[in-house]
Amino acid sequence: MGISAWLRRIELSNQSEWINEDIRPVPRERRTWTFLAFHNYWLLINCSIASYLTGSALVPLGLTWWQAIIAIVVGNILATIAILLNSLPGGEYHLGFPIFSRAVWGIWGSQFTVWNRIFLSFVWYGFQAWVGGSCIYLMLLSWVPDLEARIPNTIPEGTGMTTAQFVGYIIFSVISLPLLVIKIHRIQNFFYFASSVTFVFFVVLLIWALATMGPAGFGSTLDSKTEIPLTGGPKSTAWLMVYGVMSTIGSIAAGILNQNDFARFARRRSDAMWGQAVAFPLYGTACAVVGILVTAATQNRLGGNAVWNPPTLFANLLALDPSPGTRAAVFFVGLALVISQLGANIPGNALPGGMDLATVFPKYINIRRGAYIVAILSPIVNPWRLVNTATTFLAVLSGYSVFLAPMTGLMCAHYLLVCSRKVNVDGLYCMNSSSIYWYTKGVNWRAPVAWIVGSMPLLPGFIAAVDLTVTMPYGVTELYYLNYLYGFLSSGAVYALLHIVFPDARLKNFVETSGTPDQLRALYEERWDIVLAEHSNPEDGSELGPNVPDAKDQRPAPAVTDF
């Protein structure tokens, strides 16, 4: 069978070269995410091992526990604001992140942001799957405390893992695959189950740690004394708290960038807004505080060592007391953590990666196929090596917000400032010069210029944060400590300014003559709330579906003269 014949066999139904059912505006019957769905989504994302470890990145810097908590609270509040602003296009026009990116970067320029997010999906999925594998490993230890002796290690030491640990990773990866079948608009039942287990586990974990710490009390993790000066350069308490705020935002920067992918499934706009406004800061802060308190409460029983990672913590406790009761408790701890990791990894990494891949290859890949591609190919990032250098790896991913924050700022500036919440939905699916988002040969040059302004000045500080042998002037380091805030605001401001000084004629005309945002949304509700045509002709632009205008028939809404 030739390649062309094989490609024809894997073509999706109801698709064309540029669109399929999963990347079009979400029709009414698929808008099923309620307030509770968004609440449960962020509970799962933020009540995870990654969020639990937030304090482990701040307290060792020299911040006291209460200073770290203040930084976490402020960081989560600022992240919530960014999430809500960047959810507006999805909640109002039912568009996903990669499609709306075309309005900002241009039809072809948007590939830059989409492939960045695809790369992060592979890395984060692999890393989170390895963490999930360590939870499976914990369950296996509860059955067989001498597991390492029972499964002889045949893997070279330099890889950063043992055969037994790799078995846990494989098991977690396999049990994740069936869950990728669930469609996003039908994922609520999984959310109900996983979020309930996760919430109960972290509450019980905190109660257990506080109730059993004994007369020795909390360890030095809750020491309120610090020798760091209050002010005076990047090593001061004030600047380290600023860095803590930005690190908190940076840990979820990828999720902020693509939040339209989920907001577009909102039953009502208010469900997306309130569901996220309440749940994100609440659980993002609570889980980090639980991590700090549990680490401090268990520190003295482990010889004064602060063990931040829950699987490692309970493996150590099991080694100290391998009694049947402890083994049973450790098994259920591992089981709850596995469910928590599944709840965080699938919607947080597999599904966003699937959406992005579906946009790049809509003729052959839908969200489900894309999610499987992310899951199956994620081992290429060697997650076991990433964990082996976890400090550097997490610094890189957190610092990667120097590239993601400007992208998010561009999207918010375009929607709120440049286009006054007006989107030509038809033009986002027209992949030629007929689209108003074609700009200059498919690229809006203003976006990369603004992105460079927001990201490049931070690059020296980013390099120094990753490679500790590199030293930079205080001013460079302090600017890097402001990375997300600087990148978001500077890129957004420059992008808006460039559109004022060098306006795109067709885009400006559309904004000035297209009526109100409410009129536009009503128009596209009517024109896109239909089933996609099974047969289409991408050559003439008719792939948009029955009764939906193609690139040559962009009919106006009331008071619209040019689409």
C-alpha cells in the first residue's frame, strides 16, 4: 500500500484540508461545561503533586513559610486574572487557542505558538506520567517491600531509574490510554470521580500529618527566622518574594496560554468566568499550603530531612515501619495519588496537545488521535532523566514563561484592545489571502516584533537561572524575576501600539464597521451552530459546512459592510 493510499484510509470524516469537527466553533449541544466542571477541572490541575511541591521551590530559597505562602497567594491571584482575560474568546465565540491564535499571529504565523504548545504537551505529559509511575511504584512497594530485590535492575545507573521504577511508569502509561477515549464535552463524570478522590485525599493527608507528628512538633520548614536582608538586590527577601510570585504563575503558564481550549465548551460565559475565578486561586493556594504543612509535620520523624515529594515521603515511612497497617495505608495513598495524576495529566497535557495537533493536521487528526500521539510519543523526552535533574528541569519549565507570557499578552491585547472583542470567525478558517487575518503573506509581523520585545530582554536572566555557573548584573536578574508580568504587559502594549501606528486596513475596517460584539456573536451562533458537511471542497473554501459562508461569501452581520 502506497503512502497516498494509506493517508486516504486514515482520513477523518466530516473534514477537509483545513477543518474538522474538533477545531470548528463548538456547537450548542457540545457546550456542556458548567460551573462545576470548571471547578473540578482546576481542582484536579491544582491539587496535584506539582502544586504540592510549590513550597519546595520557595522555602529552600530562604523565604520563611509565611513569606512563601504570601508569594503563592499573590501569584495565584495574578494567574487567575490572566486566565479569565484569556478565556474570553473561547467563552464568547467558542474558539480554541490554536484557532484564535490565527487572529493574532496570522493564518500561518500562528504555527509558531501552536508548535510551542505541542512541544510543552509532550514534555509535561512525559514528566507527569513518570510522576504517576512513581505512585504506581509506591503501590507495588506496599505489596512487596523488597521490590527492588524481586525485580533485578538491568538498566544502567546513568539513566536515572531502575527496572522496578520503569515498570511503574509503564503501568501508569497503559492505564492512562483508555481514558483518552473520553471526549471533552463528556468528561464531567471522570472529573466528578477524580476530583472527589483527590479532594478527600489531600484533606485526609493534612489531618493525618498534623495528628501524628507527636510532641516533636513541626520541623525547621516552619522556621520563621531568616538571615536574608529585607531589601537590597535580587538576594533580598523582597525580590525573592517577587520571584516566588512569578514562579507560581510560571508553573501554570502553559495552561493559561491555551485556556480557550476549555472555555469554548462553557455552557454559558458566566460558567467559565466564575468556575475559574473561584476554583483556581482556592486550590492552587490550598494544595501548596498543604505541601508546606505536611512536609514540616513529617520532618522530625524522618531525622530532620524535609521530604517534599509525597511518593518519596511514604516510601521512607514504609521503610521505617513495614507493618501490615502501614503497608495498607501506603497502598491507598498510592492509589489516590495515581487517580490525582490521571486527573491532572489527561486534561492538562494530553487533551491540549491533541487539540493543537488537530489544528495542524485537521484532515487526519482529531483531538482523540492527537491525545494518543502525545501519550505514545511522550517517552522520547526521556522523563526519567528529567526527574533525575528535577531542580534544573522545573527551573526551565517555570522559566519558560518568559516565552509564554508574551504570547498570552498578545492574545489578550488583540481581543480586548485591538479588536474590541470582535472576531471574524469565518476568516479564521480561510487559509488564503481572502481572510482578513492573512495580513502579510499569512503573518502578522506586529506579533513577532511585540513577542521579541517581551521575551528577549529576559533571556539572559533565564540562562543564568538554568545554568548557575553564569552570573548576571543585578538589574538583569531583577528583570528576570519580573518575567511573567513584564512579558505579558510589554508585549501586549507594544502589539496594541503597533496596530495603532501601522494598522492593517482590512482588520481596522472590520472592527469599525462590524456592529457590536453581541451582534457578531449572534451572527456566528446562527451560522456555525450546525453539523459540519460530510463532503466539502477545500479548493473553493466551502469546507466550512452547509449554510456557512466560505472565503468568497463572508456575509455581513447587521451594520457590517466588510468581512
